[in-house]
Amino acid sequence: MSESSQHLFSDRVDLMDNPKANRVGFVSRLARRQTRQKYGLALVEGPQAVRELIRFQPSAIRDLYVDLEMASGTYRELVLAAREVTDFVHPCTRQVVDHMSSDAQGIVAVAELEKLPFHPVEQLQLDAGMAVLLARVQDPGNAGTMVRLADAFGAQAVLASAGTADLSSPKVLRSAVGSSFHLPTYTGQFSDLVVPLKKAGFKILGTSGEGAISFDDLIDAATLGTDPELAPVLEGPLVWVFGNEAKGLAPDEAELCDYLVSIPMYGQAESLNVASAAAVVLSGTARIRHRQ
Amino acid sequence: MSESSQHLFSDRVDLMDNPKANRVGFVSRLARRQTRQKYGLALVEGPQAVRELIRFQPSAIRDLYVDLEMASGTYRELVLAAREVTDFVHPCTRQVVDHMSSDAQGIVAVAELEKLPFHPVEQLQLDAGMAVLLARVQDPGNAGTMVRLADAFGAQAVLASAGTADLSSPKVLRSAVGSSFHLPTYTGQFSDLVVPLKKAGFKILGTSGEGAISFDDLIDAATLGTDPELAPVLEGPLVWVFGNEAKGLAPDEAELCDYLVSIPMYGQAESLNVASAAAVVLSGTARIRHRQ
């Protein structure tokens, strides 16, 4: 044990060094949805997501496991911040952390689901601003990237309809790189998410390869006033809806949208990946909503 | 054998049904860079990429392997199109195709690298338009998504500097969903790619979290004429440069850029995934370049 790490953990010399310990196996099984739901816990992997967990949701932290060597080096600041919010920072051998998760990069946290901002649709509270709705987006990497984009481009909430990847899964949390702890998510049936917001005055904008309105026309209308009817569409309360990777929006989902918007393309590609589509429309929408 | 598939393969009854055959193992080993380079072959997986290979690079096809049942059903049109350009369409059992690639979805093609549009920097030919440069983008999923975005938003070429994922790898081809066969790619040292284009009059635009110029200011300048100096930046011959996932652009790469551009963000996210950043700037740039 190096001098600096001795100092860091002076009051807790119980180094976890047995990769076959029950607790190690338990943490690794949080990769499974069933285990997460049974115990109400989430697994947060890697330094970036763990850092944002400490900063934004400190009360949710149950335990934090860190490679002892990295705790006194690369992750020293992170560990000091963690110890200000929890007594349960556990130094481990690298082998132990690797057994908990192959994507740990030396550090993982276990957090309490009910203290994280993952809510059922019944708790939906949204008065204004922009929300992003994932309608059966199945790939966890896409879902996490879209949570990150929603955060980056100023959305107030992420909505996920039944059939979307579990937003509390380690893969989604990893792709979201901490954004999962920055804004609330609400999960439920598509219509239960959309209908109340529609009634509350939110415009519902769906993305679709067959959308009658071109996103570039929406931008031009808002910027240059080319079409007075389209000019205000990107302003005020609105929800951007993105459909399933293979199938797009289902007919009943499209039916509930006020506008179906397509992204103009200029080459031979037939479509965009759903996370790319989200990057295009959310960045363009943010530019309109935040202009001086 | 169903009636329709009998008809489709009436002149070739040699169903490949042995997953342990040498040829099956050989195809599966094309997942390795070493094997691809030794034999000068690429592995193209799944119906979308194979369809674009048939449409855009038919002369590169060496062999096409397809699940017999799907050949007479879902992939009937695809197989008919393939048989117009090659005699080497091989019906297989599903097990054989799955042994060739776990991402086959019932169909894979083997193609000759030198007939595909993957070129060394020495063959670089680009007079005008827009190019996208991947500067040590390491994740194959990101690299493929960026090839798809370059295609979708009208780029004439993709450039890849040393250290970037191999653009001819199955994972990149899969993420690019056929766009790899739509436009040429040139690979070489960063400076060997950039310097000749700079001399030929291309503006070099690098994306960077610390970029002094905001992308929104570039868009406003081009659209609203807010800044006469920035107004023409997105027009004419240009190269958009995207850096490594973890490290961004290296100092010597940034040094060769004419402009360093940052993407404005409005939430708590600290950065964007590199493919998301590409979606934002390429879509915005295309909107400016293709406006009426």
C-alpha cells in the first residue's frame, strides 16, 4: 500500500481482495435487469458516470468500489469527493473491480434506484421546455447517447415508452456518460406519456423518414421567417419523438404527433441511425430556442 | 428445399451444410485485420450492407453466402439482384451462415478490397466539395456511423488518419450500413491528408470543445450575415476534422486546422460523443451548402 493511499484509507484498512467474495458476485449480477429490480439497485461503471453520480445524486450512493492503486493516483480527486458524501468507499484490488464489471475502468458505484431520477409516468411533472421521447429505442448504446444529447441540448426530461431499453441499465448509464443523473426520466406507455403533455400545450414532433415537413424548412421558417405558419413550431413547450431503430414510429405513435418531420439528406444513404437523427434535430432546435 | 428456392438455385444444387468446412472457417476469420490484409478480402455482413455492395460495387463481389430459406423469402429480391452481377451466390444452411458471422442475419458477402473504394492517401483526388476526416477515431461503431453521416450529408470523401479504426473491418461496414460503398475513403498520415488539400484551397475546420469559434455563430453568419468574415466559412471546398474519442484533436492536428469550432451546449453534459458531434456539424453544414 503506497503512502498516499494509506493516508486516504487510514480509517478503513479492509482491502477487498477476494474476487470470489459474495459481494463481488452480487455487484456483477446487477448487470441483469432482474437483479436490479429485485434489490432496487443500479450499477454505475467508470470514472465519468461515477463522478456525475457523486456530483448530482450523492444521496443515492450505496457503495463505491475503487482500485486501491488508482484511488491514490488517477482517481484521487474523485475518491476525496466521494468520501465527502458517503462512508462506503471500499478500496479493492484491480482483480476485484474487474470481476464486478469488465467496463469498470477501476471504479464502480452501486446506487439506490428509487433515489435516482428514474420515475414512472404517474410522476410526470413538466410544465414547459423541451422533452425527448424514446419510442421503443431498443439499443442501450443509442438510448444512452440520446439521454446525453437531451442533456447537452437543454431538454428538461427524457421520456421512454414501454419497449425502450431500460434506462437504468449499466450499458445505458455508460453511454449517457453521467447525463442520466442530470435530468429526470419518465417511463410508461406511449399514450400515457404523450396525451397529458399534449393536453398541457406541448407540441408533439415526431421524426420520420416519410415526414411531410422537412426539418430544414422548420429551421428556415424560424430563422428567416420563410413560412409564418411553421415559424413558431420549434418554440414553446415541445416533445421530440424518436422511434424504433428498425421500424421507426408505429402508426398509432405517428397518429399522436402534431407534426411528422423528416431530415433532408443529400447523398446515397437511405436513413440515419436514431441517435444521429436526435443529434441533428436537438442541436438545430436548441440553436433556435437559445438564440439571442 | 422449397419450390421457389429450388427454382432460384436450379443450376447449383450444392447446398453448403457443413459448418466445419474450411471455407466457413476462412470466411469467419475475415473478421481479423491480419486475414483481410493477407488475402485482400473484406467481409460484408447483413442485408443492408450486402444490398449496397451489389448496387454500388458489384465487380468487387467474390462470393455471396445466403441462408437457403431466406433466399426464397425475405432476401429473394436481393438474391435475384446478386445473381445478375455474380455467379457465386451460395445457398447455405442457417448454421453455416451463423458460423461465418454472428452478425450475418442470414447473408454475408466476401469482397475484394482492391476493387472497393478504400484507397491510400497517395491516390487522393479531391477538387471541390466537402470531406470528413477521422483523426484517430478508434471505435469502429463511431467510425462507421461517421461514414454514414458523411454520405447522408453530401460529403465527397472520407479521410482516415493513421490510428483510426480500419474502415474495411466488418464492424465499421456494419455501422456504415452500406455507405462505405457509396463514397471513396483515403487513409494515411494526418499531415499527408491535410496539407495537399489545404494547398488546393480547402478550408480545414476542426471540432474541439475549446474551439474559439462557436458553430452556432458560423451558422448565424452564413444565414443572417451577422459576421461578414465568418459568413463564407461553410461554403466552398472544406474538410471537417474530428479527433480521438478520449483525447480530441492532438496539438499538431489542431495546428493544421484553419478554424477550431466548438458546439454550443445548454445542459450539464460536458461533451458529445464524436459521432454525435459529426451529426451536428455535418447536418448544419449541409443545410447551408444546399440552401436555395
